[in-house]
Amino acid sequence: MRTLHTIEAWMLGTISHPSGVVAGSATHAAQSQNDWNNNCLESFVCTSANWNAVDRLGVYWNAYYVRLQECLHEEYPILRQAVGEEVFDEFVIEYLQAYPPSSYTLGLLGAKFPNYLANTRPPREESESAPDWADFVADLASFEWSINECFDGPGDERLARLTHEALTGIPIERLYNTTFTLTPCLKLCAYRFPVHLYHASAKAGQTTEFPPPKPSFVAITRQDFVVKHFSLTAAEFSLLKGLQSGDAFGTVLDELFAENEAFASNAGRYIRDWFAAWTRAGFILRVNVSNQLDTKSRCQHLIDNSPASNTGEKHDPSRSTNLRD
């Protein structure tokens, strides 16, 4: 039985089908349990002197996909600028054909776009292993989507963040088994190119060139509803990732000492500088101080590599030492 509801469903399926109104109508007719047939277009849509049913519905189909293109223009403005409008729109059309909208909100329309660009990139030359232009495009898309997710996602604007004073009061003998709760809007990203720097320059209207590949680590967060990003070192990124996953501070620290000699040689200074910067940037919401003492002094490296140790001052294990000392 043809009701208003079934006719509306048919029209929606027709004008939103990625392959056009004819394919959309035929697909709906094939899947429907009603008395549809492939002549639905002519039976529902009147022709005019100049336009047939396909042409008339095509107006709505075009408007629908133009609106989707506009949404992706807004989601990926710097990527669009980097590759050019014509190339970007070709990417978008192919992407929408592969991943038509499936959510009630257009806010998720571009969620799969970075992976789509990565998975459909041109084949890499066998003799080339270094990241290339296609990798840069995928990285830039990923960075812009992370910014969108951070802006639209949960934040901590109404929550109290950890202060540096509270952090530096943690006795070091309790630090090994302590865990940290990071802000929910913090995104830790690794890229093959410094896309965050490219993005900042392009957004500022500066002339930008395709940058050479360079492993880049970035923290993206939101402060008072403004999205910001921060450059990280590889070791800093690893430590933050471990803490974000819920691992105890000492567990993450042990891994860093094992794999990064440069970090191990001056861990005390690095840790103090990083935690000071992280609290200023609002990365940490709270610290879950462990009641279990570090009897093996596994965080002693923080003391041994501090400026005090370089002057010959010896550490007194009976003294409560914290991240400030």
C-alpha cells in the first residue's frame, strides 16, 4: 500500500542515492515490500514541457550532494586549500559514493574521510619508502578531523583541573604506582609530517609549501571552548599516551628508560618541565595518588638526574621528595 510515509521514504532513498536518482529509485523499488516498480519516477513525478521526471528529481539530488560537499568544505578548509578546490571536490564525490551519510547528524559526515584518503592513495613506487604527498594529504585530513572532534566532543570547561602546586606536592615514594586522569578532550596524535605547523601557517594566511617529512607528535585539546595544539617530543608523547591509557606513572617511566637513552640521561629535568607545561595547558584533570610506597625506589632516577645531584648533593631517603625538588 502506498502511503505518505512510504512515498516519502522512496523520495529520500531516491534523492540521496550516491549513484543518482534512477539508481536510487530502482534500488528502493527492488528492496521495498510494496507495489513499487521501476516506473516509480514517472508515476510520482509529473513531467513538464522541458523537464522529465529524472531531471526534476535531479535538482533535489544535486542540491543534496552540494550541501554535503559544503559540509566537508567547512570540516577540511586547509586540506581543501592545500590540494586545490577541484581535486578536493573529486575526493569528496568519490568519498560520498563510498560512504554516503548514515547518521542523523552531518557532524559525522567526514569521520571516515582521512582513512578513505589513506586507503585509496595511488600505489607507492617500489623504490620509494619515504612518506610522500599522498601521505601528507592523509595526515593533514586526520589532523583537521581531530580538531573537529576536539571542538565537538566532551570537555572540561566545568571541571576543576589539576594545579601545578597540587601536582608538585606528590611524594616521590608514592609516585611509581600513581595514575593520572587526563582531560577528556585531549587527543594525542602522531604524524609523518609536521601538519600542525603547516595548518597554523595556512590558517594565518601565510604562503605555505609542501613540507618535507618529519615524524611529528601533537597534543590537541580545548581550553575554554577554544581548540589548541601543542608540539611534543617523542618521549613526551609516549609518556602522555601511557598515562592516558591508565597505566601507572612508574610503568610508563620504566618503558621510557628502556627504549630512550637520551630521556634516561636527564629524566628529572624532562619530567619536571613536562608536568609544568601539561598543567598550564590543562592536560591533567586529577592525580590518583597511590597509597603503596615505592620501596625499591624505582622513581629514584627523578632524583639522581635532578640539578641537585649534579652539584654533588646526596639524596636523603628519609626526606619526602616531590616533583618540585
